[in-house]
Amino acid sequence: MLREVKNTDQLLEELITATTKPKLVSFLIPIGLPGLGKTYFKQNILSKLMAEQEGCSFKSICQDDIRQEMINSFLSENPTATYDAAMINTKDLLQSKFEEVIIHTIDTFVDNEE
């Protein structure tokens, strides 16, 4: 079930409640313009809250981090390439790599819970 949550208090309450249910995987996908506080919320509020919950594991998957890893890899394999060229060459593969990381993370979580 995918639904939009706009209220931070509601989101935090649902996440705390979710930690008491076995094998429940919740996704929080912050969407918004740069500079609105998505990363701040993840680093300073959500990760600390999840760390305080017994039996709860928190995994952050950031598309920006995945893209940077892809760019770094491209540049190391193509030392004469520019950063702009690396951005262009990794653009089309980013979504599939992001999905691959999500699926791997879920599989790892499920395997560890069994």
C-alpha cells in the first residue's frame, strides 16, 4: 500500500507503530525541491528515532549517493573524461541501479529476519 503522508508527526507515529509488527518494511520516499530539508530530516530526526526503537533497523538508500558512486566509477575507468561526461553517461542507468539497490536491501533484510 503506497500513500502520501504530509504530516511529520503522523509519519513518526506510524513508523514507531510499524516497528512493533514483525517483518514489516516501510519506505519513506521524500520528494521535494532541493533545500527543503529532506536530508536533514533523514539524518537528524528519522535515523535518531529509529536508533532508539528496539528491534528496528534503519537503512537509508539515497539516489544521489548511488549516482555519485556511478560517476566515480565511470571517471576511474575513463580518466580523461569530464564530470559532465560522467553525468551524461550514468544518467540512463541510474534508475535501474537505484531499483537494484532497493531490491537487494529488501532481500538482505528478509534473509536476516528468517
